Amino acid sequence: MNMKKTLCLVFALVMTLSLSACGGGSTTGGSASSSDAGNAKYVFLEEDLGVETYAIGFRLGDEELAKTVSGAVKALVLNGKFDEIAAKYPDIKDYLCLKAEDIDQSDIPAQGSGDSNYTFKHGFDLSYPPYSYLKEDGTVGGFDVEVCQAACEYLGWKYEAVPLNWEAKDMELNAGSCDCIWSGFTKEGREDKYTWGITYSNNTQGILVAADSGIKTLADLSGKVVGVQIDTSAAEMLEDSQADLAKTFSELKTYETYTVAYNDLKAGAIDAIAIDMTSGAYLIADES
Amino acid sequence: MSWATMLTTMGEGMLRTSAIFFLTVLFSMPLGMIVMLLRRSRFSVVRWIMKIYIAVMRGTPLMLQLLAWYFGPYYLFGMSIRGYRFTAIIIGFTMNYAAYFAEIYRGGIEAIPNGQYEAADVLGYNKVQTFFKIILPQVIKTILPAITNEVITLVKDTSLAFALAYNEMFALAKQIAASQTSFTPYVVAGVFYFIANYLVAFIMERIEKAFDYYQ
């Protein structure tokens, strides 16, 4: 009996250790790169894959709802609340494209004009920082979440967070479990699939590489292994507008989350990650 | 994120995971018994329906079944599925696991030699007494290790509930991992699962001991 308990303990330890060794990356594969601490270890290539815009996606045909919510967001830009929230997210601030002076004043609902019994269900991916994620204190947050909450508050609506399984987002939206998808949601390539609300951000898709990898241009990616998260705009671009580039890779690896891709990059298992600049900046923040 | 916050957050997820686990065990074990009895029914139509049910439940991924249970009512009948998420998860898990349990029970019952029934008959037991006093105790004894296997698999399968955006423990681990760009939450999740399964194995071993007569 005692023997068995000891064995179990040993197995538990081995499992835990091997798992943390995977995660540590820097303790095994990354030991070489720890020597040049101080410089950025991971950098974006100067050439990018293309620009995309983030907007709020509503069910096809929900024109009225799209107009009301977009109007509320415009009001937040005008009253300064939007910039106040943006100031908390330095990684994405520069990409936002709503400025008070350019706002067209039409279709802005009055403050508190919404039905106070209405609950607006905000659908988002809870693993997409800094737009929507689990914060330090374990609560739901992120730029998109805060703006949506502020918009509901402005209208007088109740807010309900609906974290989605990203692959099932269309089913959830069509079935009515949520009223919108608002989570760093790219409009390009999906123009006809949703009724679109206001566009609030331009984001650039780029390629993230280790600074000492010798990869400087998109052409250098020829024969390399590139990682991407499933169902993201980067993944779509590599299938669509940048398909020719993707053909030059030795492999395009699709991950469930960028976190795992990033660990593979750290460990040297892949050479580059295709990702939007803001999520990428968030990802490598721990190394700077 | 501090250790305390991470553990509290994941602890809440563990509660949601346990909810799936206990409710599934509670419903699927008796349902499995019914399925098994129908599967051994005298009527070939009933037998065939159960055969098809078991084939579908075992032959398709549980994640797909969960999506079908949750979104099915909306897409097939246009029903509102508001507030139905957790129910769909429990239905999905229960229906799936009942199929596996039914086959385990059947294996146990069919392993009992005919001589046992004949002996019971000779001793004057009626059908019900034979089943509950003679057959069932022996069946339970034989199938316990297989049940343990299945229950342990269930602990780990609970993570599939995230297909329906149910924030159980592993989904939270993924979300914390994304926001912290760290693998630590996965390690914590691994330890949580291991402890849970160790407990399951420990309790099942106790139950096996309790049935360890006739030695």
C-alpha cells in the first residue's frame, strides 16, 4: 500500500514537472535567447500581411439594433468615455479609428433612451486579450467588454456577458444566445455574413519572429514553419489574399490559441507566428 | 495574476466541472440500466432501436452530440434556447454515458453462467429474487473496474462542455493562459484533474473491497 502511494506521488511529480518544462520554454529550448536580455526577443517583420478593420457584428437583418448600439458608441466617443477606456489599453490605442471630430452626428440615441428592461447579450471570445479576456482579478474585461458595458449604461440597458466558444459563434448568434459578436471581430471577408455596426479599429496583420532568427522579410519565410490561431483574420488572410505567400512556407500550423503557438515559437518548434499587431504586442509583453 | 486569484477562479471552474460530473453520474448510471434492459428485450424492434442508439452515441464525438443537443431545438424547431445551456450539457453527457454504461452492464450480466439461474430456480427463487439476490451482486463485482474506467474518463471529458461555452475548469485554464501568456494554468488544471481522478479511483477501490466476499 505504501509502495503504491509513493509511486503515485512520483508519477504526479513527473507529470507536473514535464508539463511545466513544456511551459517554461526558456528553461530548455530558449536558453540561448536568454543571453540577449534587454533587447526585444521577438519582433514584427516590417512588411505586413495587410490591414483589417474591427467592427461589431450583428445577426443579419438586425439593422435597428446595429444602428442603436453604433449610435451609443458614437456618443461615447463624443463624451470622451471611449478615449478614457482606450487610455487603459496602450497596446491598441493607436489603432482605434474613432475620433470625436470625425463623428457624424446622425442617429445618436439620447442618453438613457433605451428600454431599461432590455438585456443586451454581448458575445465574445474570453481568450482574446486585450479585447476581451479574464483580467488579473479573475473578472471579465478587455477593451471591447468595457466599451460595450459603457454603451449599455449609456442607453440604460442591462449588460450580459456571453463568453463564446469561438468556433460556435455563428450558431450562438443565430440561435439568439447572444445579440452581437464584439471581440476584435474582423469585418473583411465577412461583409455579407453579418449586419455590421460601427467600425472602431484598424489593425494590421503581421509576422512575429524571434529577433535573432535571421528572418527579415516575408520572402525569408520560404521553407519556414509558421503558426496561426484557428479562425482568426491572420489565418483567413493566409488562405485568401496571402495564399501565395502561405504556399512558400514549409508548413502552416493551426493552433487553438495563440498562447500555445507562442510557446512553440519560444521553444523553437516553429519559426514565426502570423498574428494581428495588437494581440501580438500583448503576447510578447512578458518578454520585454 | 496572483496564485490566490488563479486558484479561486479555477476553483469556481472546478465547481462547475463537478456539477457536470455528479449530475451525469447520477442520471446516466440508472439510465444505462434501463437501456441495457431494453437492449436485452424480447421484442426485436426495441432491441434494434437500442442498438442504433448505442451505435450513434458511441460512434460520434461527444462534442458534436453536445452541439446537437443544444442547438438542435433552435435549428430544427425554431425554439428559444435561452437558459437551456446547462440542461443541454447534462442531457448530452447523460445520453452519451448511459450508452457506455449499458454495454458495461450487459457485459456483466452476460458473463453470469446459466448454472446460476438454474441453481436459483432449483432453490425456489422467483425471477425478481434471482436477479436482485443472486445475479446483481455478482454483476456489480465484475463490472466495477470497467465502471471506474468510465467514470475517470468522464472527469476528463467534462472539458468538452466548453463547446457550449460553459466555463468549466479547463476553459478557464485556457482563458487565463491566454491573458497571462503562461502555461501555469494548464499545470494547475492537470493537478486538479489528477487529484479528482485519484479520489475517484480511491473511492471505487473501497467499493470493490466491500464487494470482495467469496474469497
